Amino acid sequence: MSLIVKWLLSAIAVMITAYLLPGVSVASFWAALIVAVILALFNTFLKPILVILTIPITVLSLGLFLLVINAIIILLTDALIAGFAVSNFWWALAFSIIMAILSSLFNDIAERI
């Protein structure tokens, strides 16, 4: 699947997730596209560093701390993008979970086509 298709599907997932959660808002589809790119960059470069630094906490929490890392990445994205707003940590956590589910579904559907 091409990079552009993945980017567009991620942006659609951002829009759907923001629609489902009242604590998250996206101003436009263009903002969702930028959110998708920034999240991909953070997940590629920042998340591995955070995972390595928090290995003891992650092991003690049986991996649940990875959800906290995902929420932190969402909040960092919120701080960078003007058209994207997340109310608090709990909405970022919910956004992260729903976004992961939608992205997984969209990737599965796209690979079958």
C-alpha cells in the first residue's frame, strides 16, 4: 500500500475519532492530514526512545505504560498543531485507543482490496 494511501486513511481515522470523542476536535481535513503526518513521525522517531527510557515501568505495568506513551505523543501533537485540540490526558488516551483500532481496520481493508 502506498504511502499516500496510508496517509489519507490515517487522516480519515483522525477525523472519525475526533467525531466520536467530544474532548477531541479537528478543524479541517487538512489539519487531520497534518496530524497524521506528525503522529507518524513521532511514532517513528520519538516513541522508540520513550519506550527504551521507560522499559522498567513498562515491564512493571505489564505493558500498559505504552498506552501512556501513546497519550503523551497525542498531547505533543496537540501542542504542535493549531487545528487539533485534545482536552486532557484521558481524551488523549481514548483517542490513542480508538485511532489504533481504526488504523488497524483501515489497513486490513486496504490490503484486501
